[in-house]
Amino acid sequence: MEILSKQKTLLKISFKPIDQGILNAVNDKIWEEKDVESSGFQVTHPEVGEAIFTVRTKSKDAKSVWNTAITNLTKEFASLSKQKL
């Protein structure tokens, strides 16, 4: 993971290797925040490329929105691991 751009309302992160499932889950959590203007990732090449994840907010700190999404997902996964099947 490498931060490509970090501004108050814009965050761009590069991921290599890519796990699109995790990035999709993070993206879904980010979209729960009402201040998000855009969020998503683009894969430069499916086999040897990287994923560039971009979060843009109207006024909130984009890095804070990212961190909140990660924290919330971590709690959800921890809750799932405690459930008996």
C-alpha cells in the first residue's frame, strides 16, 4: 500500500497486490458516509497491475473517512468470527 495523494478532501492509495473483494467491502463502507462525493478504485491491469483507490469528500477529512471505514469493517469481521455456525 502506498499513499499517492493526501489532501483534506482527497485520498489516493495504490495497492499491489490487489484484493478486489476487500477493496469492494471498504468502498461499500465508505459510501455509508453522507459527506462522500466519490469513492472507488481502478485496476490498471488485471494480472500485473495495481489498484488505485480514490476517496473524495465534500468537506470531511478523506483519510478519516477511510480509517473509519476500515475500523467498522474490522469490527464486523471480528463479530463474524465469534459466531458459531
